[in-house]
Amino acid sequence: MLTTSILDPILSRFIREGSLDVTFADGKVTRYEGSKPGPHAGLRFVTKAAERGFFLNPGLAFGEAYMDGGVAPQGCTLYDLLHVLMLNAMYSSGHVGEALSAATRMVRRRWIQFNPESRSRRNVAHHYDLDERLYRLFLDRDWQYSCAYFRTGNETLNEAQDAKKHHIAAKLKLDRPGLSVLDIGCGWGGMALTLARDYGAVVTGITLSTEQLQAARARAAEAGLSDRVRFELLDYRQVCTRYDRIVSVGMFEHVGIGHYRTFFDKVRDVLADDGVALIHSIGRNDGPGTTNPWIAKYIFPGGYSPSLSETFAAIEHSGLWVTDCEVLRLHYARTISIWRERFAAHRADAAKIYDERFCRMFEFYLAGAELSFRVQGHMNFQLQLTRSIDAVPFTRDYMVDEERAALARIARP
């Protein structure tokens, strides 16, 4: 009863919007209702340990309790439950445990995000060296593990991921064949192969994932593009060659705030004098913050979604020009929603590859990630960078023209 009596006033203050029915481990049922209308969900604490964890460090313990069966949605889906919790977490709730945990993370965030080369490789391996069969279950045909681009909102996942690549290519101003391109954090090679096949670029993709490296090289050989695309296991800090263009999609989130200056200084140093770079990253619409501790432990160790203020401060010191900035607000929410649906449809296959606890971890990750874009201010940004003030035209009309022309070329039979 002690935990219940402690949690009751906390939950009463916590729920400001919508409502939450809570069944405690001792069987007591209480409804917590906010002053604003909103979504409704039900939560059941299966164990007293889960209740204690929710009191002491909910940001970490709640996800762990779900993985271990200590908490469960009741009369609703996991997504519904997280929707209520994450929506209300945006208010000042007076939760002592979470406030102390957040303050500690803020003080320690430079250490938590300290990503020298050896640590960066371990962090990347933790998530990206998972069995490739897992990613085949929910990603698109090109294995794009980053925000898609929905030009109308009605595209399929394949269409939206193709559109994302051509949207980025237009910003790279690939106005002649043979341009050299560096792809930092190349994933399974889809962007690099697209730039070589559809734009005549000569691409070098670098990654710290051995699994992705093998897959990317195999895909280049299968597509007959090995003479135009090569992939290397290399940290961005070790790049020495200069390139006409640089692209980086979904990698900046893994750099770490203490390394932003190093990252943008490296982009400046290896970009040609008249070159163009495009950085695509998850970001946050408020000020500097920290990474959720459950995400940091189980999904992306060393990862962080930066604010624009932190990012621009580092760019300013590098001497690079920000020649274009675009914020994509709900595109990633839509992308992850499709991933979540596809993962759920193939959940039994995922359990055969790993186990039930892994599946619970992954569905918790996907639901929470989607909601971070819907209710917690996360977004994506694309920054176009140059060394020279006149490396790109006066206006951004050329981007729109090139994107439409590229899509028209590809659509022809």
C-alpha cells in the first residue's frame, strides 16, 4: 500500500490532459483525469517493483517494466498508453524521481554523449549490427532507416523513401555527371546507389557497421555499380580526401554534442571550395535537452537529437554557410507509423529471430519514437552547407526544378 499511496498524488498532478485508469499491484483501481480533454488509456502495474520503478526513475524503469511484463496496457494498446503518458510528460508534473533523473542527465550529458572512435563503433554495432532479417520485416525495399518524405501524405513507404532520396539529391545540386560524393553514415547503401545510378555521381560511402558494410558492397556489385560506388568501414574523423558533395542522412544524431565542432570542421575541410553538403538529422524544436535513458540504454547508446541552436552554434564556428534549412515536422511520425504497422504484422517472425522480450523492447521503441514526433516536439531538419557564399544560386527554385525533373525522368517507362 505504501507505493500506491506515494504514486497516487504524483499521478493526480501528472495527468493534465486526457485520462488514465490505473490498476495497482494490490488491485486498487483509480481514474486520473486532467482538466483538458484528451486521449484515454489504462495502465496495470503487475508488480510492486514496477510501481517503485515508476516512482524512482520512470524514464528508464517504465520501459524495462514493459519489457519484463511488470506493466501492461489495460483495455487499450501500448501506443494508446504511451500517448497519454508522453503527452502529459510535456507538462511540469512535479514528479520528483523524473525531475532528479533529468537534472542528472543534463549535468552528465557531455559524458553520456562522449563518442570517440572506439565508443562510436560499439554504439553503432549495438543497433545497426542486428540481424538484417529484422530490418527486412519493416523497412522499405531500399532499406532506408531514416525519415521518408511524403509529398502528399498518401504515398506508400517505398514511394516516400524514393522521394526522400531525390529531395536530398536536388539540394546537393548534382548538375553534372562525375561529381565526387561522400556519404557519411551510408547505412545499407541506398542513397549512394541512387546518386550513382540516377545522377551519375561517383560515391564513397562510409559506415561503422560491419553488417551494413557487407550488405552495401553486395548491393553495389549486384546493381553493377561497383565501379562508381565504394563503401568503407571508416570513421568520419579519418576522412582526408576532398569531395564535390557531402551527404549525411540520419548520422548526425550519433555524433554527440561534444563532437559537433569536430564534425562540421571535418565537413568544411573535406568539401571542395565550390562544394555543397546536405545534413539530414532528427532534431528538437525546443532548446538543448537529453536523451531518454531507456532509449540511451537499449536502442541508441550515445545518441541525441540536437536542437537547432546547438547545431547552428557549431556551424558558425566552422565558417560554413547555411544556405538552406528545411524542417520536416510530421514526416517521421508517418514513417515510423508505417514501420510500426509492418513490425506488428511480422512480430512472430521477429520473435523467431530474437525472442519475446526483444519484440516488446522493439515495439516500445517504435511506439515511443512515433509519439516523440507527434506530441513531444521532435522533427527532422535538412541543412544545406557550403564553403563559398556563391556555391548555389540566389534562390532555391533550382531545387524544386531539379526534383521535379528527376522524378519525371524516373517515371518514364
